[in-house]
Amino acid sequence: MICVRDLVGIKSLGLTLRAGAEGGHRLISWAHTVDLPDPWRWVSAGNLVMTTGGGLPKSPEDQAAWLEKLADTNASALVVALQPGAPELSSRLLEAADQLLFPVIEASFELEFVKLSRQVIESVVQSQNQKFKSSEHLFQTYAYALSEAADFEERLRILADKLQLDLAIEDARSKMIMMTSCTPPPSVTSASLLVENVPIAGRSRANLLIRRRDGKVSQDVLLIKILVGLLGIELERLMIHRDTQRSEGTSILKSLARDETDIAAVLPMLKRRGLAGKLVAFAVKSKNLGDWKFTDIHHAPGLHNPSPLFLEEDVLVGLAADDQEIFEALTRHLGPETVMGISGPVTASTGFREGLRQARLALTQAAESQADILRYGEAQADFLLAPKTLAEARALVACYLGALIEYDRLNAAALISTLAKFLDNNSSLKATAIDLGIHRQTLIYRLKLIEQITGLKPTTTNGTAKFWLALSAGRAANLLAR
């Protein structure tokens, strides 16, 4: 479309910009001739209003008020080709035009408005053709990106390169960049007004940041709307995929928590989801005062790759890679008064059920100590020397012996009795093997299994002290057989 300044610049039309030059950038979407005293009732935004002055008031004050009402329609400009007998344009009207940044253009009465209209219409048609071509190019580019890249962020890079744009998608609330086509990403805080920030409709709670690489401000509104629509569909597809992953993860955790499935059986699937390396269980208690709730926390930035498995019970529990950034993102997005407990390593020997017990215990201790995030075993110093109450004795036994008790129960093993006899014999392998009636290598195997399950080595001073205190507390409180 042609702007007011370019229209005035066409010498063959003989136009003169009398006032409102600061509004010369306004685009003209149509041309409308009206000589009625109330033209604002008949025109709309973007119209070039043309008049011979038939409806123009005579007094300067009435002319200024008349122009203000016309400017309120967001018309592009006023062209006046005064007919004989029409009132002259007053200085008060021209002053009002300057104040309103509303262009007032003077033309000869001999100028045929149809000639002016034709110029406007031709520019509008040409602009529409360019928009359709741009839209067609965008769809072709998007189709190419779909065929070339399976990853959304890679498709975003392809789109950006083909369109000569820098693109980034940010979380609308935290302003965290979720994906970008360039480094550093476009930013409205650091890259000036040349970066456009366009909300993306739907559940994504995201904005699209756009920066043209030629350093100009984009004026192709239709192209931007189509681009935002396409990316909105992409984000919705990702959210549907994450919803499916969460549902599958919930089913897996329920099965693991009930001991219906062994964690070793699901490890290959967890690796495909990015949950490789050291895994831990977590338990979260929150008042859900943040930007995200328990029900949709899997969509929060920082929790996408790899995404934890979630199970919503009385608290939110889950299984995740042992990554402090993930846990901090969880507590941050859930808001104030969020507390988290994290278990020790979840392995094939310990199982998820034991990890869940440790995470819940750490959560209780975190709430009592007013800590935001607490790992299992970090808060034992208070009762380590000697438990003073039955609750402290239970906590001490659960902390250091709970996993062994659970393992013995599920596997009909004798790790607790082996550990107790080993400590009673002052860590003598020979005496313990004789008392238990087992081979020395069998005893060594059991001690290594105890270390693997608990993370404590019974043959070290640290392990001996903690195990001995826990056994003593359990026996004194009648929690363990003597």
C-alpha cells in the first residue's frame, strides 16, 4: 500500500501537504469521496477522505472540531480540492492537523478524484498481490521445513533463514527463551523497537520475537499473522505430545510404586525419553501459587528435555534425572511456599518404591527445617548422635535401614541381620561368616549389596557409625529384632 508521503510525492497529481506532515507515514487502504457535513459517519480507518469542501464548516473553531471528529476515525488523510464558494481552510484547522498528526492535503479543484482514487486502488491491489506472494512463499518454506527437519527448533531456523528473519519463542510470563533461530536471540530489551513481540494464541503462553535482518520494521501484518498461526500449531502439537508423555509416565510410576513393574524393565524406555544416567525420585508439596499448577507443570520451560515423569497423589511425586536445574525450575514455576524432597539414586536394586519413600521423608524434613529443596540424608545431623524421641528413632531407622528392610521383605533376604552381626563382631569378616554359617565370599557379596542399596559402605568409619546408631535406635525402640 502507498503511504501519504509517497502519494503527495507523485508530481502529476499536483498535491500539496498543508499540515500534519508528521503523519505522512500513514498507509492508505482506500479512497473515499464525501461532501457531507458529517463525513466521519461514512469513512473508516485507512481511508483517504476526499472533499470539495461542500460540508466544511465556515468558522475556524467549527472547522477544527470537524477535523478532530474525522481524525478519530483513524482515516489516513484529508484531501481538499475546494470548489468555488467553499470556505477556505482556516489556520485553526491546520494547527489542529499538526497537533493530531493528521495530514491535510490541498489539491486543485480541476483534479479528478477518480484519477487520485485509481492511484490508491492500484497501490492497494499491488500490495495485496505482494502479500499473497509472500504468503505463498511462507507456506512453501514451511512445507520445505517440514520435509527437511523433524525437530521443531530446526524448522524454526529454516523458516528464519528463508524469510531473512531472526525468530525466537519466549515464555510469556517468565520471559525465558524456549527456542531460537539465532545466537543471541532477538530481545525487546536489548535490540530496540526493531524487534516485534507478537503473542501466540492457544495454550502455549508464548510470544514470538521477530527481527528483520535488514534492520527495518516489518509492515507485512498478514505474513506475521500467518507465521504466528503456523508456529502456534507447532506449539500445540508439542503440548499434545507432552500431555501424552505425562499420561504414559503417570501409568509407569503407578506400576512402579505398586511393585507391579521392575524399574529395570522400563529403563530402555526412560533412556529414549532422555532420562539416562543417575535417576532420583522427588516429592513436591505446593500451594500452587506460581504460573503453573500440578496439572500442567510438564509444560513449564526448563522441564521439556528431558521431561520428568509425574504422578499426582496427596503431593506431586515423580522420577527425574538428577539435575539441580530441573528441581529449581519445578519449585520456581510452582511458586512461593513450594517444598521439595529428593531421594538418593534410584537403581534396579533399590527400586522406585524405595526412592519414593526417601523423597517423601526428605520432603517432611524439608518442611520442618523450612528448606525449599532437601536431599535425602542431608538433614540427619540433628539426631545423628542419639535420637531423643520415638519419632527421631523411626526417622533414623528409615533413613539408613529402610531400604534394607524393604529389600529383605521383597526378596526374603537377610541383609539387616547380616549387617547387625557384622557390626557386633567389630567388622570381622571371619567371625561374622562363622556366626552366620555362610562362606566368606557370600558375606562380602552381601556387604557390597548393602553399600549399593544404601550408598554407605559398612567397612568405613562413616558407614559403621551411621549403621550402628540406626541399629541401636531401632532395637531400643523395639523397631528391630534384637
